[in-house]
Amino acid sequence: MRSEYRAGMELGLAGRVALVCGSTRGLGRAVAKALSQEGARVAVNGRHDDSVGRAAEELEDETGSTIVPFAADVGVPDQAEQLVQRVAKELGRLDVLFCNASGPPAAPFKDQPREAWHRAVELNLALWVDGPRRGPGAVDPAMRARVGEMQRLAFEIQLAADAQDPPPGPEARPEGSRSDIRAPTLLIVGDEDVTDMLAIVYDLEREIAGARKVVMHGAAHLPSLEQLEKFNRIVREFLSEVL
């Protein structure tokens, strides 16, 4: 029997179509449930037909609303693109897209299989190097391979660290606010970076007195690697003005 529907805040989502990627469990599942309770028509997604179908049935029981399952591996760019097209076609529109992809299975770092490391590297490359609006083909393959090697090395360093003493506790955060910063500040961000990073840079520009923001077109999270000469020129020009 379906549980009684409990309405939350009115967010104007009634009738909207929402695709929640990676929503068979965890954060994605919680987002899918919340959107359904707000009246959205929700499409859930997972890599396997059986798990995504089971998640849809469970969410229907919990929310009293129809949940539509779509199987696809959003860690594979072609499948992610096809997923968006399928949802828009089958449900008639797509208003909300929640991007979420599973990483390695939950386990101590030292117990992760090599395949999980490779998948984690590819997910990081897809997010931070390709960016949310580009595919791997839009990025210099040599630079992408270099960043992938850096990420694999970081995992190996982490594995060695985990084998030693437990990490220290969190350091105390210094008092004060961004408005207290008086040093010349240069903010560089790529226009292909993730939305959160773009928002952070805009907030920093507003909160730090005299901060200068530069948006590098055609770069994602690592503009200094994607466009080294342009990045260096921007930094040199800034330093020549403030020093």
C-alpha cells in the first residue's frame, strides 16, 4: 500500500519533469523522493535495469506518485546524452536535471579494486577536465591523460597515507571574513567549469574588496593546464599592475 503523501514547501515543481541521475540509493534517491513529494514527475536512473526498476517501485510506494525508471551509465558520455534525450522524448519535456554519478563502492580505500580506481579517475576527468557541458573529444587528449595520471598518483599517495597513522583532526579555521581581505585578489575561472565553482567565484568577487574576476572561455576547472599561455599572460598582467 502506498504511504500517505506529505507535502513539503511549495517550490513550484508541480508537473515539472525531473531527471535524477544515480538515484537508486544515497543522495540521488533522496533528491528523487523530495522532488516527487513536491509534485514533480520524476525519472530515476541507475546503471542496471533491475536496481533502477526496484528503486522506482519503492519510491512510488513512499510518495504515492508515478516514478519512471531509466537505465544508463551516466559515467559514459554517450549514454548520458542518450538518457537526457530519452527522458525528454518519453515524458514530453525535461525541466530539472540533477547530475549525480556513483563513485567506487563504499569500502576502505586500501580495499578498493583497481577497476574502482580507474572508474573514479574517469569520473573526476569527466567532471573537472571535460566539464558538465563538454565531452572528452572537446579536450586536448594529452592534457587529459596528464591529469588522469596526476589523479592516479594522488590515489596511490592516499593509499600509502592510509597505511600509516590516522590523519590528524581538522585544523581550526581562522577568524574573520572575506570582507577583511585587503590583498590584491585575482579570480580566474573557466566558463566550462561546474556551476558551483562559477557561483563561488562570483561570490568572492562581490565579497572581496577590489577583487578582479577573469572568465576564461573554452576552459573547465583547470584553465592553467588547458590554456597555459593565456593563463600566464593574465597573471603577469595582474602582477605588473599591483606590484
